[in-house]
Amino acid sequence: MGVAEYAILAVTLGAAVAGLFIGFSGSLAFLAGSLAATATARFGWVMASDLLPSAWSRGISVAVASILAFGIVRWIVRKMVYDLVAQPGDAIFGAIVAGAVGFCISAGSVMALAAFGFIDESSVPPLLSGFLSHVGG
């Protein structure tokens, strides 16, 4: 196994272990909270441009609104999902989802590094090199 394969394996296993502790409800709540904060920041900046002419006051107010949106949505989603999924299932689903996300992020990073020429294409695992040939690597 090459260095890239060990890196992908380490990130995948690390994410799966973290998913055991966070659980599926925590992972899903973080995702929903992040999307809510992003939407609040995007639309809040545009809407606050008429009300607050100063960029500093607009930035602070949008940051506070985004943090509040993140916290509220994260709390609501975590409570809803945690009540639906029993505790052992929450941890197991969390490990599976977090492991899959860790694999996708690490494999995508290796493929991007090879496509941009930062690492040698021969060090890319055989499974990923087939995908890399389709994107022009």
C-alpha cells in the first residue's frame, strides 16, 4: 500500500471513530446547522445592506444571526433525530456516515492533488486512478 492509501485509510478510520462519539444525530444536526448558518449569512448580508450602511455593523449583525441560526437549528435537529433513533443505532449510523464522509473527503483530496500535479499520478490508488482518468488527470 502506498502513502495515499494509508492516508485515505487513516482519515476514514478517524472519521468513523469520531462518528461513534458524535452519532448520527450529531452529524446530521451539524450539517443542518451549517446549512442554516450559511443561508442566514448569505441572505442576511444582502438584506441588511439597506438597513445598515456600515460594513462593520452589517458584518457583526450577520455573524450574530448566523451563530444563532446554527445553534437553534442544530439543537432542534439533534433532539428530533435523537428521539427517533435509539442510542446504539445512533452511534452505529454515525460511524457509518462519518466514515463514508471521511473516505469521500480524503479520496477527493488525493484525486485533486494528483489532478493538479502536486503528487505523482502513480501514487494514486488503482480504484481512484480510474476515476481520475475520466476527469482529465
